[in-house]
Amino acid sequence: MRYEQKVWAPLWLELSGLPNLLNAKIRGGAGWLLFKKVVELDCALNPQPGVVEISIANLAERTGVAPELLRRAAASLRKIGVLTYFLPDNDEEEALFRIKVPLPTPRSPAEIRQLYPEMFATEGHFFRYVDADQLETNEAETEDLLLKEIVDLYLNIIGVKMNAFILDELRLIRQRFPIEMVRRTFRRAAANDIHSLAWVVRELIRQKRTLDEQKAENEPDLPKV
């Protein structure tokens, strides 16, 4: 995972009423801390809102919040509708997180513009997680077809249990991993009589990390100036 030497997050989130909402609904104060850290990592890693890959143990070190409290906070954030995730049983293994888009906040961007006109111009200011670029129609249809294929793989190989949270986890798989890698990993699970989505995700993370390392090794060095 690539880390930056500085972190940033959109200012509008702090002014949206979300910090107070999360602290009011989630005991212990870990809700906003976890949410803000995922936002910071997402902004550092993804030009557009995307998937963040980090372990609970690493998050605990970077937030000062105990792993069990982070897990509870993550569950609450998911229920509130601002975060989706996939959490392995082991705190040391990589988890997947994604901020919900469009992000529901107590104050809308329009209200924030009215309250803070000196900070946010009426036009031309980009509100990350709300004003996300939309996919072209054909691309959106392809996304739907690929997600349907992954849902079918899950139902046919892992099990018949399905709910909104599992569907969000399958969306994370679609957004994070190449579809051929997903197909191959589900087929391996079927061939070995493995009925665990956690195993599939763990294998996908391992394969994606290996693939990224190979690509980095094969990239030519930039000329020195």
C-alpha cells in the first residue's frame, strides 16, 4: 500500500454536520475518527472515490482506537449508510473500506455554500463524495453486468445467503479487483470445496498485491533531471 507523507480530507465534510452526527450516534467517539481516517487514505490513494485497503491493526495504530472499538464503529457507520467494508476475522489481515457515494450528510453542499460563501464558491467547487464523476451509460451497464456475474458466482459457490451488506461486499470486490482475477479465484474456491467469502477476498488481496509488485518492478526508471 502506498502512503503519503501528508494527509488531507475535504473541508466540507467537517462543516457538513457529519462529525456531530457520528459522535452522537456512535458511542466512544470512534465513529468520526474511523470515518475521517478512511477519507484521508482514500484521498491519498484514489483520484476519485475508491476502495481503501488497510488492516484493522494498522487503523488502530493510526487512530489510537482499539481494534474491537474500530469494528463496532465500522458496523455503526455501515448501518448509518456512510461506509461499506469487508472485514476479515484477523486484525492483521487487510480489510476493504469505501465511503458511500453519494454521501448522505446533515447539511447539503447547497446549504454549506450558503453558510460559508467565503470558503465555497457558488459554482466551480467540487464536493468529493457528492459530485463524483458519473460513468458513461455503456460503462455503467457493463458494471451492472459484471456485478451480476459476481453475485451469481457468490450464490453458486459460496452460499445462498444474500442481504444488502453482502451485496456491498461484492461491490467492493467488483471495484477493487480485475474481473478475470475474480472469476479465477471463485473457480479455485469451487474446485477446493471452499464456501468462504473471506477466503476469496483474502486470496484476491494477495494476488492483487503480487500483481502490483510485479508491475512496479517492470516499470522503467524515470530519467533523473
